[in-house]
Amino acid sequence: MWYVYILKSKNFKKSYVGSSDNPERRLLEHNSGKNTYTRRYKPWEILKTESFETYIEARRKENFYKTGIGREELKKLF
């Protein structure tokens, strides 16, 4: 099972979209500073996860969220 996860910074008006087979582990990695972008805006919390059968499906959804239309959809979550 693969997941698309949406993170929200607890201290800044920032969000992050990623895909993983283990979103909880990825949250720990983002909060520990292993990712260059997310280390600046930590701590993070998981706002939403979506599950997919394949890696390809998850990546398609992740890429959608990184488009203009996808960003508009994400704004509705905040």
C-alpha cells in the first residue's frame, strides 16, 4: 500500500505533499530535519493521508496536488 500525505507546519503557513509506503516514518524524518525544505518549517503534523494500491497511483495524485488545480483543492483543507 502506498500513501500520499499532506503535512502542515505547526508554526508557519506552509504545507508539504509527499508519497511513501510509511507516512508516519516520513513524518518523523521531516521533523528530524532530514529533508532540506521541511527542516526550515518544522514541526510538522499530518493533515491528511490517501491510500493507493500502487506507487504509480500515489505519485500521480502527489503530482496532481503540486499543480495549480491541486493547490486550490489543498487550500480547502486549511
